[in-house]
Amino acid sequence: MKIFIVYYEVFVQNDYPNPEISVGGIQTYLYNLAKTLSSHYSTTIIQFGKNTNSINHEQFEINFLKSNNKFQSGKELFSLIKNNIQEKDLIIWGTDSIALKTKYKSILIQHGVAFDYYPIEKKIPKLLKNIKLDILYRVFQQKRSIGFFEKSKYKVCVDYNYLNWYRINSVSSTKNIFVIPNFSLCIDNFKLKENKTIKIIFARRFVPKRGVLILIEIINSILKKYNNVEFGIYGDGPMKSKLINEFSQNSKVTIEKFSSVDSLSVHSNFDIALVPTIGSEGTSFSLLEAMGSGCACICSNVGGMTNIIIDNYNGYLVNPDTESFCKKIELLLNDKFLRNEIRKNAYFTVEQGFSKKIWEKRWLDIILALQH
């Protein structure tokens, strides 16, 4: 059996021998999925690139397709495999929005509810909100999501949040829907460090829905009250210039970027992690990596993060607003014992419940079951 993983861009096609993995949670997910499946099956990633060609990378193949179409689609990418695919083979659609209905066996991956975030920064949603018709945009997003989701017979969801929403809004059977939460590795030999300065990290893409504006308010509020706190902001995105303008002169705030392979080592230098997402979140890689590094995490009660955090045990779930986050940050800053207990519980939660081994086994079990 051959497996084809189809997505817009998992790797950046460059002039170097080895392609670079593109930035993003879905890209990290699909890269690890290709590595896992290629140990047992012939696996190929199908994606767009600067030029049309194929390369072997690690144990799998990458097929690049050059496209001049502004609206790139799964239909275009499917053209690369339609002459090579056989009845016994399997297509994995990297996200539901790229999926097609075909005669071949396929699984689509649903990465979490995206329509719980209202994109006020975009023209049409902003206009609809101003004339009090934003509910129409909400309805459109939900119907569109169901349309995407039902393009494949088999589905994998990264959280139970979407599955439960789908049960409420559809009369279709959920028999062929599998939930496989995301995963994280854990740092080796986890030990609590005793530092006079308490370090807080935010490691997300710099876009509105990831709570960048909330983060700015949090930092300004906390640094006014505490002299023994430092913040590390890691990532990239369109709001980077705003963050630089706000904090470039502040010695207690650093703004940097790291490769996804360095996430655990970077997080392990911090005590507290913030995930102030406003919406569009599955079982967040950022949250799991922070927990697997031994950070005490405070996150929004949004999406699949509610499948990870047991409030007051391995982290905190709060409303996505500045005041709610600041209250929990101050609680952890003022109680060393509590902070350390939360950190230990977070680490063991990932180690026991969200390990990569568990994730790999669930995927391989599903693939094996579909062969019969």
C-alpha cells in the first residue's frame, strides 16, 4: 500500500539538498506523520513548490507542484497522483479544506474549530459586524466547515471539541471519526530550577487570533508590579513590528525566533508559559511543548486546549482577556510551591497522556484497520 499525504506546503522548496520544514503546527504534524508512516509504508508528501519535481527526504518522498493558480487547491495536487494511485492505496488530506471526494480510500485531518474566531481585521467580516450582520458570517463558516468535513469517509480530529460540535450540528454517523490528540516530546531528566528571576514565555505566530494584543497588555501590567520577571516572545508574523515598537527598549522583554526542533530546549529555560489564544485552536502543539518542558501553563479556555488542561492541576484555563491571565500569573508568581506543583503535573501529563509514542500507535492502528 502507498500513502499520499496532500497539503499546500509542508516543506519550503529551496536550492539546498535538504528542504526546510515550513513554520506552523500543521506542517510539524504532517512531517512527523510522514516519518511515522514511512517506517511501515511507502509514503509521499504531495505539495506546492517553486518548481515541479520530486526528491527523497529521510524515509519518504516529496513531490512538488509548481502552480500559477492564485487559488491553489487539492484538485491541482491530486493531478500529481491520479495516474499512479491504485485501489489499495490511501490518501491523507492534510487538512479538511483541501480534501476532495474521490473513489479512493482517504482520511482527512480536522485540526480544530476555526470558526470560533471572528476575523475583525478582514474587510468583509468587519463590514458585516458594523452593520450587525456578523451572524451571517458565523453561519457561513459553520456550514462551510461541515461541507469540508464530509468530503472523506474517514476523519481524524485532533480534539473532542470539534467532534462534539459536529454531533450537535449534523445527523451523520460519527462511526468513522477518530480522535487523535496532538503530541509532544518531553525534555530529558526534568528538574525544577531555582532562579531569582521568573521567566515567562509566549511562543506563537504573531497574529491577532493568537492573542498578541492581550499579551502586550499582560506584559505591561505585570512588569509594572514585579521587578523579578522577564518575558521571552518567540515567533514571527505580521504583528512583529508592533511587538518591536512596544518592547524594543525594554531590557526585560526579548523578541526572538526559534526552529521547531529547538522548542523544548528553549521552553525549558522558562517557568511559566502563556497561550492567550482568542480562537481557532486544536490540541495546541505550543501548549503541549511548554508542558513537556516543565512550564506552568496559563491558556485560554478555547478549542482543544480544554482537552489537555485540568484546571488548577496541570495548568490554568481562563477567559481570553488580560485581567484573567494576570490574576493567574500573579498567583503563580507569589506562590513558589504552587508554581512547582503545576509544573510537575504538566510535565507528567504530557509524558503519560500526550506522548509521541501514543500518537504514533493510534495512527498506525487506524491505517492497519483500514487495510481490512
